[in-house]
Amino acid sequence: MTKINMTTPLVEMDGDEMTRVIWQEIKNILILPYVDLKSEYYDLGLIKRNKTDDQITIDSANATKRLGVAVKCATITPNTDRVKEYNLKQMWKSPNGTIRAILDGTVFRTPIVVKGITPYVPAWKAPISIARHAYGDVYKGVEVRVPDGAKAEILVTDKDGNQTKTLIHDFKTAGIVQGTHNIDKSIESFARSCFNFALDLKQDIWFATKDTISKVYDHRFKDIFADIYEAEYKENFKKTGIEYFYTLIDDVVARVMRSEGGFIWACKNYDGDVMSDMVATAFGSLGLMTSVLVSPEGIYEYEAAHGTVTRHYYKHLKGEQTSTNSVATIFAWTGALRKRGELDGLNDLVDFANRLEKVCISTIEEGVMTNDMFILSDLPYKKSVNTIEFLTEIAARI
């Protein structure tokens, strides 16, 4: 069979644990037999990141800026236990956080809806897309432990050398301090990405912070969104028949649970991290969610929204059978291939990506699925298959 040609490579970022195993199997079973894959490969597994002092993560992000499209496997963000397990030089930061800081932009995450898997929230009839700011806040935070008797202050020195000090806390007992930041330019890009995405999907967009408590930090987000909406998007929103809606984060959580879905929920970085997991799980599974980072310059990085499936990986190492959901990782590949095809005018590549997604969903709807979906599915005809069997079942339908 003649394979589908590619003209420009995409950036391929390999990952860790069970998702790393699945990554190679997806390529071997679902992509390489059909596509003459061109990729610039970067191993972002924790061992390689440690060996290169995390330079490989930076290199992969810069390659993405150069080539325009990337696909990323799930990676480990190490904690204290992982430092010991992998004998790391230090507790390296989240590779996703590093990449997002370099690319900027917004992460859009949308549940993959399939027949037979009913959302846990009865009111939800249509997917809820999470638009997550991809820069700053706790992901670029600086943290320090504070001894008793110490005083912590914020010191800001302007370009003329003038200094402003603000007391954080006078510590009578030992404690901790975290410094977080964001920049207007990134928040502006976040707002425009969200409004453009809403216009593309013709869906309402909700945005929320906690500006009643964070009267400077969170209020800055609120003000920038409002200013850009009024100046650049209000008329187009009216013509399109969609709405921009702002309220407090706790109010939005209550509204979301009562809604029918079918809208975009814009969140600050940490809020989006947590709420996208909540939305994915409530719709069915973290393995059923697409995730794409879109930069203001039109750079795209596709990834699975879930982790590295550590428990399954340890079973895999023992030679035990696993039934790991690969749908989100498949959709990361199809998203990247489709975007590469769109940018390069390769209709066959776009068609292949669309077909693979359709076949992936139809396989599940025909009753063939991994165990996590089997437990959730209310289909009368269903069977649970192992990790590789699921991929071969999809391949048989292509």
C-alpha cells in the first residue's frame, strides 16, 4: 500500500511509563502502516531529562516554535519519591509547564463523547471545553521555607531603581512562602485565544477568577478580559449570537453542575488543571479528553490530558496484562497529523486523521473497549480487551 506523504516534520515528544509503551504501539499499529511519518524526535522521558539537565525539554519547545506542530506523550513531574526512585540530580519542574511557558498560549481540553458512556452529571448533554491559561501562577512559582522570627516581603524595583516593599507576613513561627507572577502580555494572549476559540465553535464562553479576594492579581485577569472583549470582540459575539460571561469561580462551579454543557469555560492555570480533570472524569474518563496548546503565533502542541498510568506500568514490568485506555493519546496524534496536513495542504493526511478518530469512537460504540470504559459503559453488548487488543481492533476497522 502506498503510504500517505508528509512534507514537513512534526515535533514528537516521547514520555514516561505506560504511556511511553502505548506511544510506540500506537505508532506501530495505527500510524506507520499508513503514513510516511516525518518527525523530529525528542525523548522527554525522565531519565533523559535528568541526563540533559532538562535542556531537552527546552530544545523540544524551541523545535515546536520552529516547525509549528508537536505531539507530546504524558510525562512524569517528579516529587520527592520520584527523585529517589530515578536517582535524579534535582526535582525537575513539570515539562508541560516549561513547554507552555516557552510557547505561551492557551490549552483547550474537550471531552470525547461516545455512545454508551453517560456523564455522571445528568444535566450534561454536550461537551464542556476547558480553556486553560498556559503561563505563570504556581507553575512558575518560587517557594521557600521560612524560619520562625523571620519577616517575608515582596520587593519590586522599577526600571529607575525605585523600590516598593509589601509585607507578606511577620512569622512568629516557622512557615512557608510562595511567590507567583503573571504578565499582561500573556493574559492578553489568553483572552484573545479564548474569544477566537468561542467564535470558531460558536459557543458561549464563561470566565471566572476569585477577584473578590485577590483584588490585584485575579482582578487584573478580569479587567484585561473585559477590556479586550469590549474593544475587539463584542460586536462579533453579538453577530454570532454567543455570549461572554464573567463571574466568581465558585459561582461558575455551581452553574456548570446545573448546565447542559456546550460552552467553553476559561480558567486560570491551576484552576484549569484541576477543573479539566473534573470535567473529563465526570464525562467518563481522563482517557477520553483531547488537549491542545495554541500559541498566539499559531503554534500547536497536542497531548493527552492524563498522566503516565504508573500502576499499569508496574504491572507491565512484571509481565502482567494491562487494559490501558489509549484514546486520548491516539487523539493527540490525530490532532497533530490533521493540523500538519491543514498547514501543508495535505488533504490525504487530514482525511486519515479524521478517519482514525471516527474509527476509534466507532470501535468503542460497537462494544470493544478497555476496562476503564467497560466499567462505565451501559451498552448491552460490550467486552473488555487488553491494551494491544484495543489498538488492533481499531486497526482492523481502518
